[in-house]
Amino acid sequence: MRSNLTPTGTVAMSRVKLLDYIALAKPELTLLSVTTALGAAYLAAGDPVPYWLLFHVFIGTILVGAGAGALNQYAERQYDAMMRRTENRPLPAGRLEPTEALALGSVAAIGGVIYLSAFTNVLAGFLAVVTLVTYLLLYTPLKRMTPFATVIGGVPGALPPMIGWAAVAGGLTMGAWALFFILFFWQMPHFHSLAWMYRKDYARAGYRLLTVVDPSGLVASRQILIYSAALVPAALMPTMVGALGITYFLGAFLLSGGFLVLAIRLYRNRTNGNAKMLFLASLVYLSVLIGLMIFDRLT
């Protein structure tokens, strides 16, 4: 049977297919993982900076992040179809087959672990395995069972900087743990504010998040406040353990204090507007904090 597609139409369809494959990788989360891993690797590096190792960290974490994203969407495809926020993803929308996501995710995840182990060191590869296991086998299924899954999910989210650090330094010093705690505490207000905005969506899909089991939002906003307060000393840890200097310390203190003010504001008035402001501020916060780390390292 002759196809009615013109060459232009074929190219357009190929472009859409490619974009769907990219969407499977959850590029926003993968980019976050890569950025924090590279930032940690740069901080752990001595002089001269081993840029070839940074390149391997870049490739390895992209593969692991893309694999985790694709396999997560494969596992949650039927629930994504129930949520307005995710119903247009490639799998629930029917633009890609589940087997495609499973194949892409498996190859990328396994390939990322092997790549990091071969081109950096075994510790970085092992941490990548821990990231995949905790994200896919613990956090992903537990979201439908217990609100505590969010805390568990904070572990794989905070491991990428440790992967980057281990890849360059060959071990995990207090500097690496400082970055882990920053990412761990940061994720809680970041995710809970998002979950508050989309609480009806999550409830529709049967997820047992704090914003679903407590529709008043009191518990979630209290958790946001607690973790935002804990983020202040955590953000200062890199200076206190000798990984960074006073320039970073002062900037991190002011930045974390401002973020805490927004958390207090949401706790006092649990509106979608305040939750959105905190969520957007969390993205700015992490970007600026990483920028401060690099600036302090350069100076």
C-alpha cells in the first residue's frame, strides 16, 4: 500500500517521534540531575580540572537520568492517563508503545551504569545503581501506598551530586554529603508545593501524597516549613566542612533565608498562588545556589 505522506510530512513525523523520545527521558529532571552532578564534580576537582572526567560524568548521568525517566513513565503510564498534568505524555497519549519506553529506559539505564563504572570508577557506577533502585523499585510504587514515599524519593533525587563527586574524587568526603543534604532538604518544599497545586490530579490517579491524604494542606505546608528551615544550615555546610568559602556562605545564607520566608508565607496562607510562587522560587534557588558554588570555586 502506497503511503500518502510527502517527504516533508515524513520529516515532520520523525521530528515529533524524536520529541516524544526526549519527553520519555523527563528532560527537566534529567537536566537537574546532570547539573548537580557536574557541579559537584567541579567542586571536588583539584587543579588542573580534569575536564575529560567531567565529560564522562555528563554522559553517564544523562543516560542514567533518561533511563530512570523512561522506566518511570512506563511503570506509571496508566496513572499518567488519569491526570491532566500528564495525560499528554507520549505513552498515555498513545504516540509511543510501552515496549518502546521499556526498551529505551532499560538500555539507557544499564548503559549509564556501565559507562560511569568504566570511564570514571566503580563507586560512581554503584551510586547510579542505588539511584535507579530507590527511584524505580521503592519510590515509584510506594507513591500509591504511603505519603512517606516522598521522603524515600528524596534519596535518589539527592544522589546525583554524590555520583559526580565520587567520579572525580574516588570517594565521598563531607563535601559530598553536604551537597546530598542540600538536595534532599530542597526537594521537599519543591515537590510538596507542586503536589499542593495538583492535589486533585494526584487524588484522581490514586496517589497517597500528603496533599491528598490531608486535603487541608496543613501537614504538607508544615513539612515544607520544617524542611525549608533545615535547608538553611544544610546550605551553609559546604563552607563549614571546608569545601567552599565565605562568599558562598553569605550568599547561601541570604538565599536560604529568603526561601524560608516564602515557606512561612505558604504555611500561613495555603493558596495555589503561594504554592506556585514557592515552587518557582525553588527552581531559582537551586540555580543561584549552584552558581554561587561555582563562583566561589573560581575566586
